[in-house]
Amino acid sequence: MNPDQIDRRGFLRGGAAALTAASYSRVLGANDTIQLGVIGPGDRGTYVMTRFQQNPSVHVAALCDIYSEHIDRAKQKAPDAKSFSDHRKLLEEKGLDAILIATPDHWHATCAIDALNSGRDVYVEKPLTRRIEEGPRIVKAARVNDRVCQVGMQQRSGKHYIEAKRVYVDSGKLGKVTLARTWWHGNSYHLRKAPASLQTLPSNLDWSRFLGPVKWRDWDPQQYYNWRAYLDFGGGQVTDLFTHWIDVVHMFLGSDVPKSGSAAGGVYAYKDGRTAPDTINVLLEYPAEFTATFEATLVPGIKGEGVELCGTEGRLLIDREHYEFHPIGKDAQAVVVKAEDPDMTFAHVSNFLECVRTRQRPDADVLIGHRSAQASHLGNIAYLEKRRIDFDPQREEILPF
């Protein structure tokens, strides 16, 4: 689906939201305080919030979560922030300049579109979308409202990623890349167990609002606490982990729309009710004549993650800690460079805040975020449908089976 296209009903919904939302937009000077609202201050959301707070020009003015315990914890770092349980009420607050969205994936599209239509700039955690068709709607909301929208794929702002691309890919030293290998093994976060405190639904947790667009089911502490293991709420390891790495491939090789996707995997070891596979292999093919693969398993026998680009003149391996280039040749010496900041979240947040002031496109602009999530979705669709998915890279549409 082309990001500039949207179905008529979707357009009308977006237009109505833009007309009825509390419209707010102001030009910020260099010394103006940026008033931030946070939707979803859980573990990751609160962490990213603190990276925003490292910039003295940011003030966290509002917090929203369906579980008040999360708000109470976040208020320890933002004591004067107003509290909300409905993101729409937060967006009615006058004076907010930017919104950080760190909800579970199935709420990303709704919160992002509502925030963009209200006139705010948006920083949304990856993946941008839960479903492949949501991406163009968010892109359109950002463009129609002329808003800055950064997606939390922090490698785009990572100094050693930018350096490796310039020195080895852009220069031609890597040669023609025909294979991009990516992997993420042993990510134990996807095996989290709900604590005893959640075995009974807490009175201050709004389960029905957590479900939102997802069909009703009775309280399930695992589906709430470890939602990444359930495909109703996210895309498992593929959209959580592969989205980061396929975005690096897109960034380095300048091609970001696959022409086909296939996948295989399953719930082989952890038969605990999860619907996302604990082991998965994805293969994407690109019009620029290379393939990209993703290999992931939750079993503890192997750990580690990375991206390896295989070219005619050598291979480049990169992760968050370092990069290494191995040129071809019998006596060729490898070059290894360590990262100055393996986290990169502060650099990514800083890029967003700079763009809020300059009105430039950020490093991981909404269209970039859509394309990387889209590639991951193709892998999940292929897995679920148990077939190769052919994709039109011009119209960005799945071709008929």
C-alpha cells in the first residue's frame, strides 16, 4: 500500500479526528521549554522518558497509563506531571508540544494518529505498527499535519552505525552486497513470567482499555505482562527484534521495500499458551538484488545478535557494541571499532528534539519506520499463511495468491 493512499472511510475518520481534536501547534525558540506528554510509562516508556529529561529544555507535563502503578513510578521522576488513564484526555491538555508513545504495539497506531491530528510532534517506540495496513495512515497523519514523527529505531542515530555506513558501504569498500544476515538469539525478555501481584486483576488496572481494539478475553496476567508473546498485541520476535535489524539493512543499502517474503518457525519449546513463535526464520528478497534473513530462537543454548552484510569485497558485521570489517584477501587484516555509546537512545531522542525546533525530518522519520515495520510484517504474514508472500514494491501491496 502506498503511504500516500488511504481508504475513503479511513480518510474520513482521520479528517474528523483532525477537526475535533484539541489542535495545538507553536513555533519553539531555542530557549523555550518543550512540554512532553508520555503515553505508556512502563519499563521502556519511563526509561526513554528519562533520556528526554537529560535535555534541560524538556519538562514532562503529563503521564497516561491504564495501570496507575506505572504512573506512580513515573511520577517519582516527573513529580508535577498530570495523570490520565485515557490518552484522548491527555491530548486535550493545552500546552503539550510533543508526545512520547511507549504503549504495547496494538495501541501505537491509534495513539500516534490521535496525537499527530492534535498538532503534536510524536516520538513512538518501534515497531511503528501492529498491522501492515496501519503504516500509511500514520504517515498520512504526520504529513497532513506537518508534524515531526520519530520512530524509536535508535541505530539510525548511532555514531558507529553512521560511520560504518560512510566508510565501508557508501565508499564502495564492501562491494556489491548480495546477502544481509541478521540474528537475535536468546532474548529472555520474551519469556517473562507475570509476578504474583498480577495473578488477580488489580483494581487500578483497566483491562478493557488495555485490550482496546483486540477482541475480548478474561483477565490473563501473562497476556498483559508478557504481551510480546501473543500475536494479538504484537508481532513477537519478528517485529520486536527484526524491525531494528532490517532497518539497519535498509539504512545501509538504501533499499527498503522487499519484493517477497517467506518464513518458517513455530512454538517448539515454550508451550505456555503463547501464539508468537519461539523459533523463527525469515527470508526477504529485494529489488536491488540482495536477500535479507533473520534467525531467532528463545532457547538459551545460544545468545547474541547482529547484522552482517556480505559483499564482493568483504563483509561488515555490526551490532550495538561495535563493528568489524573483514576485507577479502589472503593476508587482509580486519578492522574493529567499538561503539562510544551502545545504547544510542539519548542520541536518538536528541535528534528528535532538534527536529522539533528546526522542523526537519528526523533520523527515523515516520516513513522510514513504516517501511521497516512493513518488512517485518511480511515475515509474520508469510509465517502465519505458510507461504511465500509476493509484494509489489511500487504500490506496496501484497500480490494476490
